[in-house]
Amino acid sequence: MQIYWVPSPNYSSGRRGRKIIAIVNHITAGLMPGTLSWLRNPAAKASAHYLVTKAGDVYQLVKDEDTAWHAGIINRPSWSLYDGSNPNYYTIGIEHEALAGESLTEPQYQATFELHCRLVKKHSISVDRNHIIGHYCLDSINRRNDPGPGFPWNRLFNDLARSDAADSSPKIIINTGNNNINGFLKEDRAYGPVREIAIALGWQVEWLNETKTAVLLPPPDKDDSKANAARVVIASQSLAVTILGDKAFAPVRQMAEAMGYRIDWDGETKTVRIT
């Protein structure tokens, strides 16, 4: 992702010794190029560190180590980490080109997701709703629709959770013959996404959310060597299932052998082969 440097004069040098602890998401309530021009206009007396456009372009207006003027007036805040001081000093502001009530475009979402990933890693920001917030958390009266109902909070947190796990764990490849699926190592076990592996092998998946259980149904093709296999239950109570975002990850060997397959491990390429 390329970030274009377009400096704004609307900032304060430094952060008065404060550490960055959170990201505040906004919508511009205006469109390009006017919204970018306004954030760079001294008369605005407002800015953000970043602006993500509908086209998926990312502009940086203020350096991370400096204080952007994005939080505005604090009015009945609901943010649990607000300490009564100016939150501009300990947050990063991201503006998104959008009108009130609009959702992000797909290129815009992918760009802001990658930007969030970079900022989370760079500043050691926790991936939760106390450390990644909307402007409405600081002003619940005048900014209650900023960034509004169209902002993809659930998707963003799910994707960030998966990205965080992938970054912190050694990566592996799970080969099912015709497909390569990404997995990871945890305590010397290879983990892979239950649904993706099952579908790649021709199985159907039923997910029971209440019990966090996946029921795998064998292929219906009678000529298939696995056609007569019994259904397989992948339950968090009986197997070391890890839930990351909206995906269930299970130990690949135990899952594949329960389905009637063989497992081979190539340590050099860190590849699990299911045959």
C-alpha cells in the first residue's frame, strides 16, 4: 500500500510526552477532492493523520509522532480510556471519504484494513473496542453518526484478529492436493481453518454457533474414497479449537485423520500435505 504525503498545517508538534494508545475512525461527511483540501486549509483548524478515499488511496496529512486536530470538542464521551485530557495527544485519527450513512467501498475497506494493521503493529495498539474507536465515543451528541452505521466494525475486528494471530505465529501451508491453505503453528501443532480445509476436500460444513461446533459431512459422490466416511464433529469442548475472528481453526492432523485422510509434514517448506 502506498501512502501519499500531503502535509496539513493543522497540527501541534509532538505529543507532550503521551504514548499513542488508540485509533479514532471518522467519516469526512464530504467528498474528494474538497475534503482533502479542507483538511489542509488553515481556516479549518482541523486535520487527521490519515485520509482513506473511496478509490482506496491513502493520504497522510500529519506525522504519527505529531498531534493532529481530529477529536474536536469532547461531549458526553463514552470512551473508557478517556482521562479528561485532550485525546488528540494519545490517539491517531483516520478520516474516511464518505457521506453520512454511507458504507465504505471495497477498495476503501481494504486500504483502511491494511492501514490499521500497520498502525496496530507500529504502535502496539490492542485490537479491541477500547483501542480502536469511532469519533462518537468522544462526542456522543454532535458526532453520534461518526463514522456512522455503515462503518464495518465487525468485519474490521475479525480481520484484524486473524491478521494479529498470523503475525505472531509461524506460518505454514496446508496442501489438500489442488489447494494451498494458510495455517499456523501453535505449541508445535499445525492449525488450519476448519471450513476451508473441509470444503477443499469436498466435504460440507454445518456450524453450530451456540456450542462452537463444526459438523463435517462427507462427499456425496459414491465413487469417492471418502464417500462412506462418517460425519466428523469438530467441537471446541473435545478438540483444541481456536476461534480467530469469525473462523474456527483446528489441529490439522487430528481433523484430517478423523476424516479418513493421511498427513505428511515437510519441515523444510513448513507444509502439511493431506492425502
